[in-house]
Amino acid sequence: MSDSVTSILSQIRSYQTQLGTRALEQAPNPNAVDFGRPAVKEASFSDTLQNALQGVNETQQKSGALAQAFELGDPRADLARVMVAAQQSQIAFRATVEVRNRLVQAYQDVMNMPL
């Protein structure tokens, strides 16, 4: 289980890095003239987490669609692909639940700290 949590955390870091890189690429030159371009928003933890959750959701939807195609007899959906997709979505979901549990525990620890 620890490997899956590590995997999801590395994905979150990857998303955050990607968002940060895009923000730097899109950041205006301070010496350039501004032509009314909207301000670039920096990557936040909530954006990174939301992107990771969307990725897990997409994995589950693809797995469900592949399983349904297999059940309907689609020749492109072989059993091995269906099983691998199902396992990937299950691991992604479990890792997401573990991340949520750790976030809740961290919140509770902070709230129980004496002032």
C-alpha cells in the first residue's frame, strides 16, 4: 500500500511541477509592454489535488468503459487489458483514499495542537 501512496504523491508533485513550469513559461517579461494579458495564476495545492483527482476519475471511467466493451463482445477489448485497467483504477482509488486519510489526520493534528 505504501508504494501506491508514494506513486500518487509523485503524481501530485508531477502535476504541481507541470503547472509551475507552465506558469513560468507564460509569465510576462517585466520589461515588456502589457497588452491586457490576464495574470497567470501560480499552481496551488488545491489545483494540484484537483488535477490528481480528475486523473483518478478518468482512469476509473476508462476502466469502466473498457469493461463494458468487453462485456458487449468488442474484439478490441481483451480480458488482459480489462484486468490491467481495473487494477490500475483500483490502485489509484486506494492511493487517493490514503492521501485523503493522511490529510484528515494532519488537519486533526493541527486542530488538536495547544495554543
